[in-house]
Amino acid sequence: MSRKPTRGYFVRGHFVAEGSELDQELKRDAKGGELSKTDLKKLSDRLQNLGEQLLTLRGDLFNRLGLDDRLVDSLAEARRITNFEGRRRQMQYIGKLMRKLPDETIAAIEAAIEEQQRPSAEATLQLHQAEQWRDRLIADDGALSDWLAQDAGADVQQLRTLIRQARKDAQAVKERPGEAPRHGKAYREIFQHVKAALARGEGDEPGDPA
């Protein structure tokens, strides 16, 4: 899935991200006056929020940003502060430091945060495979043997019990026409078992040779 592009515009060949400090400055110049208190508050809140999210950014994504030492040290200090008021003041200071960052860096920070929040392609594939294996295990008697050929450490008895219960639950739903289908605990536990095995690198797509 492609990343949603940062909204903005070009001025004399230079990209200006919407909401950035340069964007606000250009709007101020166009109006011939200073930013309103409302605009300043919005800008400050936006940058402080980015600073908060930087605190939880993965190390590889954080290091890729190449932030200056003063901001990096200030973020590290914010992580150590446990006092509410002290942390609030520290985040305000971080917000001020971030106002000095170029638009490209702000856009890179937003892109890194979005990347962290977006599930990886591998994780998405594993979820789909787990769903396919779960459905096949419940529907096909021969699927358990295929799964055990790939997940040798599986608890066979537990899986058989879960599969039987999931089939009973599915049959009970069929016998109550008109009700919205609801999956029971066994259905969810089979999925969790398969997903965990796939995360360990055990098991292929349903139908693949063992």
C-alpha cells in the first residue's frame, strides 16, 4: 500500500507542507500581519503531538530521521521525566525546537510515524494465511494432517478438541436461522494457535506441499 502523500504546494520550486511553519509564515505574509493566536495554538499543538509520537517511534525509523542532537537529547530527557508538570513543560520545549525544523524534516517525521502505524506486508500476509488455515481446519478433516506435517510441535489433542467444538458451534448457528452468525471461543483459539505458529516460521499457505 503506497503512503499517502503529504499535502502541500510549491513556491519557487520549494515544497511547502500544509500546516508547516513555512506555510504559516507565507500565509501571514499574504495577509500582511502576524499569525492569530488560534493559528499559533494549532501549530504548537500539532508539533507537540508529533513530539509525543516521536517518543514511541521505533529505533530504526527514529535514527533514519537524522534529527539534531539538541532535539534528540530533549526527547530522551522527556522519556525519563515522570512528573506530569515537568513532562508537560519538556514537551512544550520540544514543540519549540520542532518549530525550527525544515519542512522536509517535519514531513519525514510524519511519514515515519505513519509507517510505524501501518502493518507490514508480511504481518498482513500472515493474518490472511492464518484465516485460511483456520477455515480449512474446521471445514476439512484432512487439513489437520496437512497442518501437523508443517507444525510438528502442535498440541494435537488440543487442536482436535478445538476443531470439534468449532464445528459444533457452527452447526448450532445453522440451526438458529435468522440470527447473525457469531463465532465461539474455539474458532478464535484455532486462529490464535495458527497465527502464532506462522509467526514462528512454521506452516505455509493452505494447499502448499509440506
